[in-house]
Amino acid sequence: MKLGGVNIFLVGMMGAGKSTIGKLLAPKLGYRFVDTDDLITAWAGESIPNIFAKYGEAHFRSLETKVLAEVSCHSRLVAATGGGIVMSNQNWSYLHHGVVVWLDVPLEELWQRLSHSNQPRPLLQNPQPLKTLENLLAQRHDRYAQADIRIAVKGETNVVVEQVMSALTDRLKPASQYPADNTSPQTESDRLPHIP
């Protein structure tokens, strides 16, 4: 598949499998994988739960935008993004530098995954996490729907990866419409964007 180096941004709710799918998708495309949450953690030197606890969600969202701006300057990336990244218009200006793929997972499946996960989710640390998840999905749905590609997630991970590959083939312009991709292979030290 000839993508001309255009980035692929995976969006969707927490628990949608963006990181898992992204890690499997990237090598199939000859791309590198990045996770914006991991980049935020590396840049801040603190975990995301700590960032939320110490500085609040607004500070986290500011870091998220800075990281996304840096990622969008690169090419040949599959980027898994945070669930709320779509709520900022500024973030959409960066997401539009690539192809946005929404991994759309039903609420019941999201809750099943999250309730059996050991990964802390700061936005769900309250007495009614399921109701919170439902409200977040309702708030974000129309933003997710602005994605270039929607994947209704059903079945195993490898099936979803193939769904994304097929959708990209159908969605992308022919390679001749993109500038020639003459980028040299990245070294391991260049694997992650540098966040100033």
C-alpha cells in the first residue's frame, strides 16, 4: 500500500484498543508507532494519573496538544491518541495532517474491557464510572464521527487490523497524487518524536 508517508491517527474511547491495533498496524504499513499518552509521560516525567492528580485535566490537555503538534510534523507514523483528543479544535487542525481512523467500540464492550483492566483511568475514578463512561462517549461521539474512516470494532484484534488496512486502501488517494516519499529509514534513536 502506497501512503506517501501520510500519518495515520487512531482515535476512539479509552479501551478501544488504539495502542494494540496501532502496534500491529504500523509494521504492516512500514511505519513507526507512537502513542501520544506515552509521549506525554516521557515528556512530563510523570504518569498520566499523577499529571491529572497534581495539575488537573486542563494541564494534561495542554500537554496533549503540544505532543500532537510535534507528532504531526513527522511522517510515516501510526499514532494512537488519547480518548479526549478530539474535543479540541486545535487538535483537529493537527489531526487533519493525516488520515483519522475511529475505532468505534460499543459502550458495553468498552466497559467490559475497562472493568477488567489494571490500567488506571483518571476520568473514571469516581463512584459512577460506567455512567461517566457513557457521558464521555455521548459528548465525544459527534467529534469521533468527523474521522475519515470509521471502523465498527467486532471480533479479534487481527480482524480489526485487516479492517483498517482494507479501509485505508479504499479511502486513500492513489500514490501518484502524493509527493514522492524519499525519506530514508529511521534509526532507532529517531523512533519517537522529540517533544521540546
